[in-house]
Amino acid sequence: MLDTSTWGEYKLGGKEGLFTIKKGKRLTKEDMSEGLVNFIGAISVNNGVRQLIDVEPRHAGNCITVNYNGSVGEAFYQTEPFWASDDVNVLYAKGWELTDYVAMFIVTIIKANRYKFGYGCKWTLAKMKASIIKLPKAKNGKPDFNYMESYIKTITTSLQPPNTDNDDMSVPVLKISDWEEFTIGDLFSPISCKCNVAGDLIDGDDCFYIGAKKNDNGLMKRVKKDEDLMTLGNCIVFICDGQGSVGYSNYMDEDFIGSATLSAGYNDNLNKYTGAFLVSVLDLERKRYSFGRKYRPTLNETSIRLPAFQKNDGTFVPDWDYMENYIKALPYGDVI
């Protein structure tokens, strides 16, 4: 864990800021045609690239893009020229050299601050220029870019792909036609998570704060434990509200503090394998929901199809062993 106690505080933009920040420009669908230029939208995946379009790029590479709307606070390092939508702010290093390793470090820090903003509180150009982030500090008081680069290089060079004894031939064939229908209410006893104001949480290393987002397993930041707000782990986390992720779910293995926009579902058969299987199936239902159609009111009645077997009394129950063994048989499933 990084010791941030000696880090300095630095403004993102403005006269004394680290970056020159520019707002993206709106481009309608009618003005887009297929091409070779990255169009950066306010999304949380694919490095922000929504599609490739046929336009002259408005921005050079070697800069950072940050969503001020949509998936607010998602940040990415862009290496190639691109067009950014008007929901995206573009950050250019001012008076110093941005390298890919330093960019990876700073992108992580920017994303750690996104909990301060959301659908009701955009990270607008003015707010972003005034925002302050903490970074390693050199002896001269300026950001220690050499440390940031060395730190990321150490991480990336030490990472080794895991070894797996599984291959595609070991994966059982899914026979979905034999699956049975179950409601979420049949499978779980969902309860609401408890944190209404993320800004009241105190940064720390005790537990994770989980928010209404699909990527990063919903992890927003590490915080100090508040017993009144804790939710038990080994559960499916249902994202019931929030722009962009309503209807998705995640599996959480350890105790956490969750946003009140989430519900946690428990079943004695849950573990990291069955959890991974269920999340994959549950996410297929995401298309039914949106920011304007919440998940919680119909959560218990939502139905999904799962592997099942028939008991002696003729009723069907989920085949938890099959789900677990299926995930274990996937490539790298043996090293989860």
C-alpha cells in the first residue's frame, strides 16, 4: 500500500495547475460516418473509444481524457489523435512531459476522486480546473514524476500472466434449453446497502466503498470502517440506481460499505465461482433497466434461467455444483 502522507496537493487546471484542460466538442450522429479516428465518449470501457469516425482529429495524442458527464470521472490515457465528445474534458500536460507510465499513475489518482461527482454533480470544466489531487512530492515541492514512472514500471514488469491447466477443450457445453426459470426473490434475500452520502466517508484502509458502477467490480475507494454502514460480503451486489449501470450486478467476497443505490443478495450456495456464473447471467437482464427505470421495485420479481435439476417431488432447484464446476473449468478458472 502506498504511503500518501508525504504527498503534495496539486490543482488539475487553472493558472497554477498541472494541465491545460479543454472541453470536447459535440458531434451529432448525422455528422458521423465510419472511419479511422477514435471518437472518445463518456463511457467507462474500451479506453473511452465509443467508435471510429471519419473526421479530422481535434486533439493530439499523449493526453488524458476525463468524463465530466455520463460515466463521470472515468479517465483514460490517449496515445493517438482523436475527437472528444462534449461530455469529455481533455487534459494536456502544462510545462512538463507526460509519459505513458506517468499517465497511468495520474489516471488512477483522478479516478480515485470520481466519487465526489456523479449524475447530479457533473465534473464540469470549471470544477475540474479547480480540483485538487494528491501526488508524490519531490524535494523542490513539485510532483515527483520520476517516482511515478518508476512505480508503474515496477508494477508492470513484475506482473506475470497466471499459469492455468485449463483450456477451451475443458469447458462443458452449455445447454441453455435445459435450464429452468427462477426469480431473484427465489434465489436471494436482497437487502439495501446503507451509505447515502459518500462524501461523509473517511479515507482509510479498512474496507472498500462500493458504488453504482459495473467496472472495477464497483470499487470506488478504500475507507475507514463504519459499523453502522457495513454490508456483509459473499453476496451479489445489484445496482438498482445510478446513470449507466442500472441492472448490472457484481459479486463481492468481503464486507464493504455500499451506496444506498445498491442491494445485496445472499444465498448459502454463493462463493466466488457461483457468484461469477450468476453475475454473467444476471447482466443479460440489464437491457430491461436504465436511469429512468430503476431496478429495486421489480428486483425480486425479475426472472433468470439457470442450470437446474429436478428433485424427487418434481420441483426444480438451481444446480449450484454445475455452476461452480463450469467456472472452474474455464481458462484461468482454476486460478481465480
